[in-house]
Amino acid sequence: MGKPRVFSGMRPTGRLQLGNYFGALKSWVDMQDDYECYFGVVDWHALTTGYEDTSEIRENTREMVIDWLSAGLDPEKSVIIRQSDIKEHAELQLLFSMITPLGWLERCPTYKEQLHQLEGRDIMTYGFLGYPVLMAADILAYKAEAVPVGEDQLPHVELTREIARRFNFLYKPVFPEPQALLNRDVTLLPGIDGRKMSKSYGNYILMSAEAKDVEERVGMMVTDPERIRRTDPGHPDVCTVYAFHKVFSKDELPQIEADCTGARVGCVECKRRLARALNQVLEPIREKRRALMANPDLVEDILRDGARKARAVAGRTLEEVRSAMRI
Ligand code: AMP
Ligand code: TRP
């Protein structure tokens, strides 16, 4: 009781890659004791850019929840939901859509950028423009005060604050103005090709990857292109393997840097060290995943229980909203 409430969500992209884990999921796991947490698989949001082929949404939801649990999200501590199970999100989205000026949405930087990026897909839709309104509904249905997100989501949290303020001004003060919580320990995790790790670039390592896959993917990582021979001194700053060591081998970092710049250890050995360090972190997660897979009903049971708890809270918010709006 009395802990600040938090909501965050991820679109159901299936098994998570390491960037998702270190950039987002790990901080969720670490927040569970200090906050009252609600975490949602936002399957309606997946439809905003992928409404044509919906064949994988259910399975991707399941796989992602298994990853959440194997990383340490605990349904005894946190409420874990699937967005489409909680119809209150949809009702609140509809009501918010009445008070959200079109200009706010059209000016949203993520909207303009995505329109460009996803150019072959037809996303000139009402639902896609309204993406941030649905996100505001996710957050405000629980009156969450804090929203852990990556930097790319800041404009959406700002819009959420504006929608809350406008509602409070037009009707009654019902909503808090939620704060974004940026995860500051993890900068962007690169993929094996040095660009941002992302499923869409094919440069990722899955959080649930087997030890052998990890070794193989680390073996493919790009290193300093100027270090051609084993005897050439390396430049850790331009090396992807070193960027990973910064996250996974914190204690040995000075040694690793000296071994590279002094040409004492070759890239192959340096990659072996990294694969070992990575596998040490991932083994307990893999082990948990194997145990969870033994119970085929587990995910549905957890989502059903989460929906029950979430609906109780969101239902009360919606009663207040209807009363404030006199409908
Ligand atoms: P996405 O489904 O790609 O939007 O990823 C969900 C969340 O994972 C994002 O909001 C980021 O916070 C985090 N994330 C994804 N990729 C990376 C990465 N390469 N490095 C750090 N964080 C990441
Ligand atoms: N838009 C977020 C993303 O793409 C996902 C999301 C939906 C979300 N609703 C949310 C995040 C509410 C935080 C709070 O990553």
C-alpha cells in the first residue's frame, strides 16, 4: 500500500532480444518491490501498424509473457495483463479521443517519423494516428504516476500528460500527470553488426538463445576493422564486442581494454570471454523458461488473474470518469 503506481507496456513481438531485456525488461523486474506495477502486452497497439497480418499476435503474446516471467517478473508482485482483455482501455481511449485535438496527434514526432519509415504499408489510418491516445488510456486507466519507457516514447508520455490535464480542466480533476521514468543505466545495446539491436535488422541475440547460439552470434560480431592481424593494437571504442563487455564484464573492463590495445589478446579469445559472460547471465533465465514451458496453461492463467485485478482498478477509474463527464 502507498507505493507509487506504474504502468508500462510492450507490443507483442514474440521472444525478446537482449536490447529489450537490458533496455526495458530488467528495469521492470527491478521496480517490482518499490512500485505497484502493471505491465501490459499491448496487442491492440500491435494492430496500429500490423492490422493486415494478425496471425502471430496470440503466439507472440504468449512467447513474450514467458520471457517476462523467465526474466523475473512475478505475478504475485506485479499485475500482468493483455491489453485486449481489459475493455476499460478501449472505453477510455474513446472518451479521450473526443477531447484530443487532431493537431496534437499530427504534430507528434513519432507519428511523422513512422509515416516515413513504414512507407510501403498503408498506415494512413485513424487507429495509427490515435496510437498515443490509446497509450494514454493504458496509463491513465490505472492512474499511474510513473511510466518506465525508452527515450523514443517520451513524446507519448508528454501527450498523456496533456490529455490528463485537459480532462481535469474540462470536467473534474480525476487523473495524475504521469512522469516518464527513463532507464539511465543502459545506453543503446548494439546488435552484432554494430547498429542498434533490433528484430527488424536481423542483428539480434535472443534473451532465450541457447548457449551455442550465443557463442555463434558473438563469433559473428564486428570488431575493430583496423585490427587485421592478431599483433595489431585494437581500438575498443569502435568495437561491438567491447560495447558488450561494458555491460556484461564490468569488473574486468580495464583488463579487457589493456589486452586489446596492447594486442595481448586476439578478437577470437575476446569473443570467447564475452560469450562466457553472456551465458552466465542468460543461463538462469533459460532454466526458468524451461521450467515454465512445462505448464502449458500457465500464461493464460496468469493473464486471467491479471485481468481480474486490473479490471477492478480500471473499472473504478471509469466510474469516476463517467461521473465527471455526467454520462
Ligand atoms: P521495441 O519493441 O523494439 O520498441 O522495444 C521495446 C523496448 O525495448 C523499447 O522501448 C526500448 O526501451 C527497449 N529496446 C529495444 N531495443 C533496444 C536496444 N537495442 N538497446 C536498448 N534498449 C532497447
Ligand atoms: N508505445 C510503447 C512502445 O512502443 C508501448 C506502450 C503501449 C506503452 N502502451 C503503453 C508503454 C503504456 C508504456 C505505457 O514501446
